[in-house]
Amino acid sequence: MGSFKNVGFRFSSVSETLIYPLVLGHGERLFDETSQANHLKLAESKTFGTGVVKAGLSWRG
């Protein structure tokens, strides 16, 4: 079964994401072993007072 989050990364349509700090002992990973996460680089980031991080991403290569 696929998920919406992987579709955006797979088709290079995601350039920005919001990351909410949450610690869980289990759950679904943002990037799995077959993802293209290693092809992304952090272009910019902004941390808000709530701990949320806005990450601007770009594709390597």
C-alpha cells in the first residue's frame, strides 16, 4: 500500500515540508529504505517557537 507522502517525493513535486516534533516508539517513517531521501538536500530551514521546522528541499544533481 502506498501513501500520499511518498508520492510527492517520488515525483519530485515536494519542495517544502513542515516537520512537527513528535516522539513515537513506532509508526510509519517519513522515508523508507526504497525512498529517494538521499537525493534531497536541505536548501533552507526555519524553526518556529513551537518546535515546528519548515524545511526547504532541493534535489541533488
